[in-house]
Amino acid sequence: MLQRGRGQGAYRAMTDPEAPALIYACLARDHRYMTTIDEREIYLARLVRDLRLPLDPVADCGSDLAAQVLRLLGDADADAVSGESEAEDADEVVKRIQMKRERPYRDTPHDELFALLRAPAAPGTANDAKRPVLFELARRDPDPALLDLAEELVHGDPPRPMSGLPRAVRLLGAAALDHARRWVVDMDHHPLAFIGTSVLSHHGDETDLPVLLARFDQRVRRHDWCGLSVFTDAFARIGLPAAAVGDRRVSWLWRNSPHSSERIDYLKAIVALNPYDSGWFLGDALLDCESQVRLHGVEHAPLTKRNRVLIGRLSTDPLESEELRAAAVARLGSAPPG
């Protein structure tokens, strides 16, 4: 649990005599699934501080993570340190990159863009010339006519969608559902199955649950952790029909996925699918490694005696962001005594 940055792991560490060795091991070897967005710095810094662990072994770990923890502990008495992830939504990254590109088809009429997509690719170009056309279409009002061309807009061996096609199709929203349902019939081989799954996740209904569950289970078996929040969001959106099968899977992800930056999405899905039994997870969130998870826990965890104590500590913890400390103060200040 310490490796995954779970709140329950931090809570148990406070009374576990083996905790120091385990914490140093987590500092020596970075267990984050994606080191650029999964948070551990504040989580481990708080454990080192609260357990009063010697700092020399931290320095001896020699990892970048250990250096970040030492830096946080050194800054804790100065300005509050924010643990917010710098991860950007993938679509926003695409937009930002596209803003820097030239737009050769900016002034090209809509019909001409589709004519370019329908035209056979020149020998040896592998449809590369069609990519900027797709990026241009992704900036304009969605046109369902793209769906009838989508299966031709693939390349490579094995075939895969051309850059720009996934976003252009997603922008069509529910209008792409019929095509998406055909694409996911052969999930392992159809080149647009991934796009189809994304469309079903965002716009499908309870009839699409079997496909979504099968795709989710397939990804988990492959330990393909990145992007599973698309499925958990879908389970939560579909609601009651997904509760019986989705809640168990999302709860398993909360406990086992090493990709902690998506844990806030898992938590929200758990609350949506099973609000009456979500109190334990919200309490666990209070000591989680992810700042947004801790904030959600502060705002929504049941105010048990244990949780009141933890929220009170967070309200004055210099390692935390000003936003989280203020939320903790507000939560305890507005709550009835008890």
C-alpha cells in the first residue's frame, strides 16, 4: 500500500515497527507507474516527518524522489507546498501542440477537405498528407460524414488510426455511436476498436456495458493501467445498471492500480456507484498520495472521530497547499459537533 501511495498504508505506518524500512525502500526505488504525473512527494515527506525518521538514510537513497522529499521537508516551514499534479488532459495537450503547428488548410472549404480525404494516397506517402486535413477538421464543427470514411483513414502494419482521427471522431459525440458499436465487435483486430471504445465510454448506455466491461478486464489483465478512468467514468455515468458489476472493479482498481494520478476518478466513481458504502474510501483518501484525492476526502469524508483528527491535522500542515488547508478549516468549521 505504501508503494501505491494509499492512505490506508500511511495510517498503518504510524504504528507499524517495520514502517521505516518500508518507507526508505519506497524512496530508494520509485514505484510510481508514471513518474511525471503520479504523486508521492508529499505523501512520503509527511511519513518521514511524522515518524521522525533520520534524514541521512533518505539522502543515501540517492533517487530523484528522495531529493524531492528532502526539498519539501526543507521548505515546509516556508511557503506551503502544493502537491497538485501537472498532468494535462490528453485533448488539451493535443490542442496546445496543434496551436504551434501551421494550418495549411485553414482557409480550405469544407467540401474540399473531404475530397482530400477521399482521394487515394500517393505511392509511398502512407496517407501522411491526410493528417493535417484531419487536424483541420478537428478544429471545425463536427461532420458525421467523416464516419463513413473513418475505416479508410488508417495506416501501418498492423493498421492503426491516423493522427487526428480519434479526436475528430470523438467530437461527433453520440452521432458516432452506431459506427462505434460496429468497430468494437472485433476488439482485438479492428483498427478503430480503440476509438469505438472511447465513444461508448463517453456516450454509450447500459446496452454497451458488456463490451466496456470486457475491454476493461482485458486492459487490466495486460496491466495497461493508463486511461482506465475512461471506463470508471463510464460506469459512474451509466449508473445503477453498472453498479453491480462496475463497483467491484473500480474498488479493486482503488486498491491495486499503481497509476495513482487517476485515483481521483476512481474515487468519484465509487461514490457515484455505491454512495452508501463509500465512507471507508473517502476516509482512506485523507492520507492518499494524490493531492486532489486528499482534497476530495477533506470535502466529503464522513466526520467520524478518526476523520476529524486527520482533517484537523491537514488544516495546519505546511506540506499541504493553501487550498487544501482552507478546505479542511472550512469543513471542520461548518460541521456540527459530534
